[in-house]
Amino acid sequence: MLNLKLLPALAAVISLTAACRKTVKEPKPDYRHRTLNDTEVRYLQPFSLDVDEDSAGDLYFTVGLINDTEGTHAKFAVVSMLSAKLLSIPDSVARLRKNENIPLVPDHPREWNGYDTYLCEIFIPRINPTGAVTWRGSWVAADRQYLGMQFMSGQTAYLGWVSMSVDTARDCMVLHECAWRAASAGDVTAGVTRN
């Protein structure tokens, strides 16, 4: 039979044991990082980025020309391929600063999708008496800014970033580096290459 007088002592021992038990945290998987050697992307010189070099292209950077009644547009874009997605805002890929959070679940109006590909554009009006060329879009003159990405490799989901610039003097995108880690480790930080 249980001695009721011992119950408070037993409860104290159980509480003390629980308080002394060490919590072992699982280490987060390391970031993987690679340089992109300042690869330039310009009209008729696109670039397919296989982030983790598993022979499956993840992102495709390109500059395409569109003519319409307004004029000529040289559109700078990044297209997500296969199961990749980009961190986007309405009508554009989100432009992130160094140390900005890239979340697994973004706050509105940001979202993960594979459809918003627009970065910026050079616009030449059809009626152009002065020869004016206008740059438009959120990535104009970006200097080592970041785009957030998700992609799959095998059965594993990854979360990461690509560092890039838009050189308005030379009409090109410049791809600097990228980093990624398993999405199961949680959010990543733009520009961070190790835990």
C-alpha cells in the first residue's frame, strides 16, 4: 500500500530529476555555399543555375525582349524550374537585403511561388524623340541583393538565397553566390553561409 506521507517527497524528487535533465538540441544542418563567379546574364546570354549541382536545373536567369504598343521592354527575369519557388511580392521577385529573414512561411504580401519572375526592365518608348531609356522595377541598380528560393533535391526540400546585382551601365545581371540548407532547419538569413 502507498504511504501517503511519502507523496510530497516523491513529487519533489520527480521535479528535481526533471529540472536537472539536460535538453539536447539537434544541430541544424550546415549551409552549403558556392560562388557563381560573377556570372553575367544579358540579352541572348541566359544562365541556368543548378544550385546544388545535382544535374537538375533549379533557376533560369534571362533577359527577354517584348515589343508592344508602348515600346520595347528588355525584361530581366528569373524563372523557377521543376519544383523550385521564389520568394515573391505581387508582380515581382522580392528584393532582400543582407541579414533579412527568408522564412519557411512568409508574411503577406510575400509568398512562395513559381510564377512571378519579373526583376526589372529597360524600357524604350515607341515615340522616343529624346532617345530616353528608362529603367523600371524593384531590382533596378541592385548591388549584391538577395532573392529567396526553395527547391527540392530528391525527397529533401531546401531553402536558400542567391546574391546578385543589376548593372544598369552594362545592361546585365551579375550572379555572385548562393547558399542553402535543408528546409527542416527552419528559416535562413540572406547572406549567411554558416550556422
